[in-house]
Amino acid sequence: TWPVNPYGLSKIENESAIAEFAKEHNIKVSIFKPSIVMGTAEHPYPGHFSRFIAAVIQTHRRAELVRRKIEGSLRLPLIEPLFRIRGNPEGKLNLIQVDQVAWGIANIEEAGTFWLTHPDPPTLQQLADWISEVIMVRVKFEPEFKPTPIEAAFQKMTAAFQPYLRGDNFPSNLKLSPPINKNFIQETAKRSL
């Protein structure tokens, strides 16, 4: 858990309060710490990642209307749209399927703190490349750049997601999770359209 925003701070405070209560009352507790939970085709869940994809699509659609109008009137050649997002391209984004989280909660019986995270998460740029193929916009993570007005609007609209775009490196108590690969991400993106 990161203390980088009010959500992260509240999680840390609650975990501490639970541990203190358990110690005072001599009871055993299990604390489960899932990463970003993803729905599956069998168990759809429109979580944070799907909302982030939807925000990219919505922002680009607005920009695309303007671009087409300008290109049409000036008769410019078609260009491949580039959409930059401030973040660490090599940073990992830990995504986990909802059924894996449910399995962990149902099957871990001992007391302790358990990370319900993926043991091998993709990088942010891998995710961007996979999503780019579906939404037909080249999405690129860059640590620093001067944003276009559209990119600046997107940053403002998705400010709550910004801490996650630095990447993470959480431990995992789930050793046999299905891969978060190109096919899974693209199917998730298609469900977000």
C-alpha cells in the first residue's frame, strides 16, 4: 500500500487499526491486499482499469473530431494519432483477475497480511501497446513532456490514477495466477468500448 494519496493513507491507517485491535483482543485476523482488480469474460467487473481505458477513448474521440475537421479542410495526409500519458513506461502495473482475488480470500485460512497481486505484472508501456492496437491510437507513456491541451485535460481528468502510473513492485501470495497478457488486456479493452 502506498501513502501517496488519501486512499492509500486510509488503507494504511485501517490496516494498522485492525492489527492493533487484533493484538488488544488476542484474535487472529487476515488482511488481504489486492492490487487493481480486473473483471474477466466470465466475471465482468468494470473496475478502475476499464474506466481508465474508457477515459483514454473518450478523450481521444473528442480530439479526433477536431483533427478530422482540420485535416479535411486543409487536405492534410492522414496521420497516426499519438496520445502521451505521463508515467514510467518500464514501471509495472499490478493487475489481478477478480476470480483470483476471490480464490485467495476463500482459501487463505491463516492469520497475517496477504498480497493478492499478480506475480508477473506487465509494464505500463506493454499495456499501452496492447490497448493501442484495439483503440487505433498510439498510446505512449513518457516520464516528462509538455502536454498538448488534450493531454493536459486527460491528466486533469485522471488525476486519481497518476500515482499508479509510476509503476509498482508489490510482493505476491498468489503464485499461479493466469497471465495478464496481450489477449486478456485487449479483450478487456473491447468490453470497455
